[in-house]
Amino acid sequence: MPRPRLDHHTPLTELHVHLGAAVTPAIMWGIAHAQGIRLPTKDYWAFRKLITSHRRRSFQAYLDLFYWTELIQSSPTAIERSVYEVIGGAYRKNNITRIELRFNPMKRNRGGEQDLDHIIAAASRGMDRAVLEYPQVRAGLIFCLDRGFSRELNEIIAAKAIAWRDRGVVAVDIAGPEEPAFRFSDYREVLAECRRAGLGVTVHAGETGGPEEVRNAIEALDPERIGHGVKSVYDPRVMAMLRERGIVLEVCPTSNLNTRVVRDLAEMRYILRSLVEHGVSFALSTDGPEMLRSYLRDEIGLLLRNEILSLEEVEAALATANRASFVDPAPPIELNREPIPAANGHAALPVELEV
């Protein structure tokens, strides 16, 4: 009996993609050389190995990969090219028609050497170029505050997100490894101000931290979505909070397996089956398709092949992603069915747009 497969024409929505992990190594190689960045190797294949996760790593080892990708993307020219390439590539490779790219603009300005607004403007230009070339695509930018940053720096990022709300910034996030001094509650008013300005709120929680981290994030910030959140399944009370508030988890299976956040496929099965059985909404994402060498259709194939989710459950997760997106919905396509005058004066046949 053939395994169930998602139709390859099905348009997809991806909510959780880090820009630093989504640009192909070949493009990153070209950008680095164009900017004269001194790389630790002159061999492309060694560079490719440097910035991709070719084996299971610790979570910290995975984060270390971002050192080079963020450095290479740290200029207006580089950030514009990166955003442009990711959006266009996602559409061409996986028919992703709705995508949200997240990054920390302050990690792209070389410690203040580059003007932050120039970095953000470049990201917006890259996004505009991509959606102009691929009008079927809707895209948005998410700015990441960082647990390791001071409150002052994070407030600047939040203020920039609000200022650029009308140029494609759709939400804010809180990311980065666990920090002993960090508390979600310290950012209650900062993120409330973002929400009042019309921005969405998503936060990383329940990845390396336990279910109590998810509970703290919910109680302090009441986010619409939570990045990863897989450890939520180990506390029924947290699961109930997610369900009752309609919070959507952005689940990234390959990423969690690769970083050992999830031990193996058996645990991934337990996690996703628990979410389904408890009625917790979740979407499927990659986290970083190029760094992890896994695209969104690969994620779907992994879950179907191992009978972790049924095709109907995958389709429900795709619908959830589309519904939970912070990007404005695409306008309906109007088909011109009126006769079009031909050059010789006779009526031509109506033009049918291929959708």
C-alpha cells in the first residue's frame, strides 16, 4: 500500500525560519567574498561544512554555527541579498507562498558600526524585490529580541520593529540561549507596546527549557505563538493553557532532533501525538532549512514516512500555520473573463490566469 503523500502543488506556509540559517551556502560564499570577509578556509566544501549541521550536535554547537552566517550577513548589501534569496528560494523549491523570516537586526550591524535603519531598510528592500518577482508570495519580517542583550538594547529593537511596521515587519520574538538573569516578565510592557502597534508576538520557549518556561512565557506575555514549545507536553497544566488560549506552537522536528532537544523519533512521535490528543494547535517549520539541510516538504515527509502524523493531521497543521500567520492575507485573484479586443478589431478569447 503506497504511503500517503502531500500533493506537491499544495502551497505551504512557513512561520519559523531564522535568516541566518536559511541562505544557501553557495550564496553565503559569494556574499562573503564580495564583501572581502576573511573566512577560516579557502575551500568551498569546508566552508559548507562549517555553516551547516551535518550531524547531530549539542544545542550550543548549533547556535555557534550562527557566528559566521550573522557575520557574513552584516551589511545592507548582504542582508538585502539574503532576504531576497530566501523568499524566492522557498517559493521555487517548496511552493511556500507565505513566509515569515526572523532575525536580530542588531546582530547584523557589526556592533554599531553599521546604521541599524540601513540594515532594516535593506531587509525590507530584499523582501519587496522577492514578492515583486513572485507575486503569489506574501512575506513578513520578525525582529528577534535576545535573552543575552540588555533591556536597553532589546527596547531599541522593539522600537525599530514598531517604526518599520508599515514596511514589512509583522512581529517580534524573544530568542537566544537560556540566561540565568533573564525573565519574560521584564518584557511585559515592551511587548505590550508592540502589540498595541499592531505587531504579533511569538517567543522561543520550551525548547531547551522545560514546560515551566512555556508557562512563564504565557503568563507574562500572552503570546499568539510560541517557537518550538515541545517540552510543553510534559505538563498537562501547560497543555491546557495552550489549548484554552489558542496559542500555536511552531514545531521544527528536524531542528529539535538535530540539536538533541528531542532524543529520537520515538520522543518526537510522543510529542506530536500528545499535541494532537490534547487539542493543542501547532504548525510545522524548519527553523533553518539550509543550515539543517531540511526543507518544509522534507519535514512533512519525515512525519508521514514514520507514521507520526497522518496526512489529514499534516493538512490540519498547514491550515493552522496559514491561519496563525502574522502576514496579511493575500487578496483574491480577479480573473478577467471579459472579451479582450484583438489587434484586428475582433474580440479575442478571455485570458485565463494560471493559479
